[in-house]
Amino acid sequence: MNLGMLLERAGRSFPERPAVVHGASVWVRYGDLAARAGALAAAFRDRFGLVPGDRVGLFMTNCPNFVEVFQATLHGGQVALPINNKLHEKELAYILGDAGAALLVVALVVAVATTRADDTEKVPSAAGSSPSAAAPASPSTSSGSTAPGSATPTTAPAPETTVAGPDDQLPPALEPVRLDAQRPVGDGTLVSLPAIEAVQGSGEGPGNVAGPALRVTVRIANDGDREISLGGVSVNLFYGPDATPASPLDDSSSRSFFGRLAPGEEVDGIYVFNVPAGAREAVTIDVGYRPGAPRVVFAGRAA
């Protein structure tokens, strides 16, 4: 199960609810947070070549931006590596090397100082910035030192992140197709649902509640000429006239997608969701086969 799908589900189910509150202000709402995490995940993939399973170091202050970057790593199937931002650069280098981190995300608050030289007042520009990426082989730190005789530094709060990549919106959904249809998505990927079964779901682990469930088999076929990464696949299910989000179960029969799919091959993933027996007349299943791509939507009456 990709934990990033939990935020994506929240972004679709209640986009206007506050997700992160900073002080007395709402910093971001669920819909925007899900969109920004998806856009940042796409930037990690397209601009830095990250693939599912890569380690991403988070050398950040205690700020709301951390939530966004952390969720982006989940969305893209990477492994987040939070690091105490007060560590010395040699300690940082050791941690990054030991973990084999592929990318370091830095967000530091840099001091703003007023200094005097030759009786002329100079005010350096604020250096606080959005999270930035740096190669882990040569980590660097920033500090707010001041010149002799300078005024006491004042700390500028880190501003809101500007996400590189697509516009801040959830990936679009393709036109819904029937539950038994096969959906080509334009890049050689084919998505279908070979089986939807009514089962008694088993509850394994915290937050799981055994009960009536639907077991959905999702098939992804690679009809193109390049490998497909499967680490970022997410599957959501909604039921009833109000499109109620179904809770996923860590059932013993579940099997998430992982790894890569070679051209000409296909693979199945199995997902189990709590769905009341009397609420299956209208079921929607949406599949995100890679971060940032249009979502494949299936709709109809389930078993």
C-alpha cells in the first residue's frame, strides 16, 4: 500500500478542510496539499531522476513545508529520511552516505542582519527560501552570522513553498469507463479490473476493521517500448451516491504493486476495501498508475 494515497483520498473527499495550521492561520487545505505533493513528486522524478525506493534526506527546520515534502516522497514511492537540521555538516554527510540518499532537500531559516560600513547602512536581502534540493555527496549548511558591530539578527519566517512542476491541482481524471473495460492511457499503459469480489475482509494491524469488503484486482499491462515504474501506483474506491471513500484493509490477500514492468509484460495488484453489502450499486474505482498522470476511472455496479 502506498501511504501517499491516503492524502490523495482526503484531497478528493474534503478538499476545503484545513490540513496544516501554522499558528492561528490555515497554511494549506487538503485539496491543495494533495495537489502540491503530487506536483513536487513529479518534479523529483522528472528533474532529479528519482525512482520508487530512493532515499530522500529532509534537512529542514520545524516548518509546515516539511509536511509537503514528506508527503511528496510518499506520493512518489520514495523513502523519507528526516535529519536533525542542527547537526554538523560532517554528521550530515555521514548519515547521507550511510543511508545511500539520492537527494537532499534543504529548508533553512537564514538570519537577516543590518550592518554598518563606512557610515553607510547596508541591509542584506532576506535569504529565507523555499525547500531546495542539493546533491548528497556535498551537503552544505547556511547560517545567519553577522559582522562585528552589526545589529542583532532578526529571524525571517520561511515562506510558503513554490512547487516546481505542474500547476497546483490534482491530476485530472480520464473519462470513466465500465468496471469490466480495459483502459489505454496513451503511453502504452493499459489498465483493467479483471476481478471485483465480495469478501469478508480480515483486519490485520492498527486501524483495520474486519467486515464486508470488496477485493479489487487491478491489472497493468505495458504495451509500450519502455519500462514502467510501479512504485507510485495508487488505488482508491468510492461507493454510494455521495461517493463515500472506502477504507483500505491490510487483508492477507492484498498485494500492492512494486518494482518495474518490462515492455510486453503485465502484472496484477490486489486491493481490499471496506464496503457495506448494501452500498455497492454505485462504485467508483480510480487508479493512478504513476504520479502526476491522469487517473484512470472505472464506475458501475459491483458484486
